[in-house]
Amino acid sequence: MAVPKKKVSKARRDKRRSNVWKLPIPGMTKCPKCGEYNLAHRVCKACGFYKGEEIIKKEA
């Protein structure tokens, strides 16, 4: 069975557990049609528009 040869210091352990290397939240943009927040470069889930064109038919 694998056993550590030496104790891992608190600093080394905490560096590994830190959130520095994790990715930030994705960019959110406001839809120009309805004003809802959605992910950039994606069809708006609220109104169905993307770049001024209706992609998904939504009932009002």
C-alpha cells in the first residue's frame, strides 16, 4: 500500500485546496430584446432571439 514518505505541510496542503486555479464564472450578457441575463453567444431562453433573429419560436 502506498504511504507518504513525509508529512505534507499546511502551506502545501492549503495551496492545493485553494480556489486560485479554478475557472471564473462565465460571462453573462443582457439580451437586447428582453433584458434577461444569459450566457454570451447563445440563444436567449426567455425570448428565443440571437443576433436580432428569432431562432426559437416563443409564445408571449
